[in-house]
Amino acid sequence: MCRFIKRLICLILILVIAGLVIALLRGGEPFRKLGEKSEHLGRTIRRKSEDIAKEADKLKQTREVIEKQKKEIERLKEKLRGR
């Protein structure tokens, strides 16, 4: 367990140092590009999730209509059997 924690801390330190070196050598441009890409990805995910939610609502309404029709058919069957 101690080795895992030690390796995790070392990995975090290496990533922080690498980030600082990139920031010093190239400025903030790589980070700006990363931010723009993640923002675009977030918009796309939100748009797709809204589309999926609309489709789910349509399916739910269709299911409700089918259940109502099924109950109506059962009621009519019982009515015909009673004759």
C-alpha cells in the first residue's frame, strides 16, 4: 500500500512539473486549446443528452398510449364475453 501511495505522489509531482515546464516554454496556448476542446465537447454532450431525453419522452408517451389501448381491448373483450 505504501508503494502505491509513493508512486501516486511521484506521478502527481511529475505531472505538475511537466505542466509547469509546458507553461513556461509555450505559454498558455496548449492549455487554452485544451479548454476550448473541452468546452466544445461539453456543448456536444449537452445537446446529445437533450436529444436522448426527448426520444425517451416520446417512448414513454407511446408506451402510455399502448397501455391505454390494451386496457380498452381487455374491457371490450370482457364486454363481448358477457353477452
